[in-house]
Amino acid sequence: MPGMFQDLRHGLRALASHPGLTIAASLSLGLAIGAQTSVYCLIDALFLRPPAGVTEAQCLVAISALDRGVPDEDMIRYPDYLYYRERNTTFTELASHFNSGVALADTERAEELHAHVVSANYFSTLGISPHVGRFFRADEDVVPGRNPVVVLSHSFWQRRFGADPRCVGTVLKLNESPFTIIGVGPSGFEGAKAGWPVDVFVSNMMAHIASPGLDMLSRNSARLDLIGRLKPRRTLDEARAEMSGLASQLEAVHPESRDSAGVSVSWLKGIHPEARPSAARFAQLLAATVTCLLVIACANLAGLLLARNTTRHKEIAMRLALGAARGRIVRQLLFESVLISVCGGVIGLLFASWGNALLASYYGTEIDGVRHSYALTIDRAALLLTMAVATATGIAFGLLPAVIASRTALIPALKKDAASQGFRRSRFGAAFLVAQVSISVVLVIGAALLIHSVRTLRSDPGFDVEHVAYFRMKPRLSGYDQEKASSYLRSVQRRAISALCSATSNRLARWNPSHSSGSHRR
């Protein structure tokens, strides 16, 4: 152990004697490690992380409908949910949920809120407790329209009520209907759908208010996804087998829904399975690019260390002549490279914070009034990954130069100066030069392909988007009924041409025309 501390002090002195090299190496390595950490945080948020605040997340399972064998979000019928809930034997609890926009109309200016319509056992299935008040009771989710109660998310409670617990028991007017506030969710919990914001939670039996025109009891209304909590010692494969059997039973009874028969069963982690293939393509491109960037940084630093070590031949030869072991020389030189990589890791965490904000803004797009948000945080796993990558890179780019330096020939090195044993005469220097140039070319090509792929991943709407303006209006938020809203929109359409002198035409549309119809059926 004393020898290790001596090697550490020697490494610190060696790096301090070459501040320019140390700073340049740490910055270049920090950029590469920071990019690697940001991409990991993105992959973690999109595919690996369970909802925040839940209990025993390893037991939670997400269940979705299948549309011709492909997972389909919010497409399970409420009667089918009841069938699954009553007949399954693998879950302690089975809950339902879906998203809907609602209008908060108890102020002078209407505000659109993001609601999650959930079953009464939604919170108990996730294993969370209220911050204030209570959650839904089972009897409040039995008769449609009988119990107009609402639970607030913690963030909405803070924003709207200033974190005042006295709001419990007061009335909130949603879609022109009064709802009594019964509780507030815990801090950090933003629902079980990754990327979807939530302001209020409404029970299934009030779904016709949260989503006007929806009849939850009808088989013509498919809006649900399910969440199950596995019983002890039950496995995901067992849940899949049982749910598949129950889905087949429903298909036999209701053959008209054959195309949407079957269910997808997976762990409750990350975004919905329907959205994963498209998200995975871009994440894979980013991962490949930053990995190539890290390899280039390692190759560059190995070349720098190899070049620097050629100027230390006489120093190393003198230490060897005085009895130093070659293994000790290698270890000391490795300490120097690992110290550089640790500095790069610390700097990488700073770059990663900036990269996380950049990626979050890219993925945090607004679609029809819903701004999707993903918390890209440097948690303990990301911190451990960063330090592991930093240590591994330090060994990777430092081992070969250290071994080469330790093989210094004593007599020639003591008789000649360092220049005669220069870097240019080393076949390893030439090899590193070739490797650096080759990998750099690969990275340039990969960056070009990445840019092209990002453009390709954006769907082509079939028209020139550079000359089209789109804006949203929702008269329903101001209490307009269907007839009054239609009259208002026609009036706006007539006045648009005269008001916008540069506009040549205008149209009304149910959805943003730049979005594919497949992703916005409802």
C-alpha cells in the first residue's frame, strides 16, 4: 500500500510538470466520456428506467393490446380489462390507465391540463402513498358519474395551489364539471407513462367527463393500457402465457375484434413498446457515434503518451539502472494515464450535464399541446458508468505506451539523448498514426450518416413544410359546445385570408398535418 501512494504522488508530480498536455488530454477525453454518459442517460430514460417513486419496480409489468401482432398503445377495452383482472392468477393487482386532455375552467382564462384516467387500484398497484389526503376508494370506481373526485399531481399542486394542503376538499372545475380534490400524489411521481406529463388523476368512472363522448362500458371504446404487479415467485413468462390464454378466450367470444386480439406483456420500464423501434434507431446511431469518438480519444491520448515517453528514455533508463523494477515503471506510468482519465471523467460529467439538456430538448417535443419530457439525470448508475469508462480508457490508452517505455535499452539511452530515440523511429508510433487517421475517417463518415439518418427518421408529410403555418385552437376549453365551436372556427377561417395578407389559403384539420395519422387516430 505505501508503494501505491508513492506511485500516486509520482503520477501527480509528473502531470503537474506538463500542465499543457494534462489539460488538453483531460478536455479531449472529457468530451468523449461526457458524450458517452449522455447517451447512456438517454437510453436509460427511454428503455431501462421504471416510473419514479414506485415500490418494488422489478415486479411491475406493462400490458398493451396487439394490433396485428404489434404493440398498440391505449387500445384495451374496459370490459376486457375487467375480464383480465377477475380471471388472472399471476398478479396481486391489475390496474388500468390512459391519457386525456381536460380543460380547467374555474378561472378567467381556460387552461388545458393533462389528465391520467386510472382505475381505483392504480396507486396501490404501483405501491405509492399520497403526499396529502388520500387516493381513490374502490367504491368510487363502480358507477359512471357518481363520484366526481380528483387527485392532483405533486407538481401541479405546487404550481396551482402553492403547495397548500388546505386545497383538499375544495372543488376543481374540469371540462365544466365540478370535481372534489381528495389528495395529492407524492413528490417526483409523474405517472406510469414515460414522457407523458400529468396534472390530475381521474377515475375510470369519470372518463366520460375527462374524454367527452367516451363510453367506458362499451366494447366500441378501446382506450386502456394495463399495469400488473406479479405475485411472489411468479415470472414474466408465466404472466405472458396466462394473459395470452385469456386474450384467446376473449377472441373466441368476440371474433369481431380479431385484428386487435392478443396482448403484449413486458416490464414496466421506459417508453411504450409501440414507440420503442423508432426511438431505438436514433439511440443506436448516437451510441455508435460516441463509441467511435471515445476510441479516437483513446488513440490520440495513447499517441501523445507514447510521444511524451520517448522524451523520458534517459529518466527511465536511469531508474532502471538504479534497480527499479520494470513492473514498477509500468505501474507508475499507468497511474499517470489513469489520473488523466479520472480528470477527464470529472470534466465528462460537466459535458454530460450539457448533453443531457440538449438531448432532453430534442426529445421534449410538443405534439398537439402535449410536451413530452424525459428526465435525463446523472444518477448513481450513470456516475458509476462514467468512472468505469474513465478508468478503463486510462488503462486502454496508457498500457501500451507504458510497456514500450519500460523496455528502454539502458546503454543506448544513457549514452544518447532522447531525440535519438524519437517517436518517429518507433514502429508503434507509425501504427498509432495509421489507426488514428483510419478511425477519424470512420467517425467523419459516421457523422455524415448520422445527420442523414436524423433527417430520414423525421417523417415526410408529403408537402413543403417551409411554407405552412400551423396553430392550435380549442374552443372547448372556453366552454363552447360542438355547434358553437364549429361556427367559431368557420368564422376564424373566413377572416384568416384577409388578416394574413401573405396567406394564399387555409384549412381546418383535426390533427397537425405533419403528423402521421397512424400515431394520432383519436
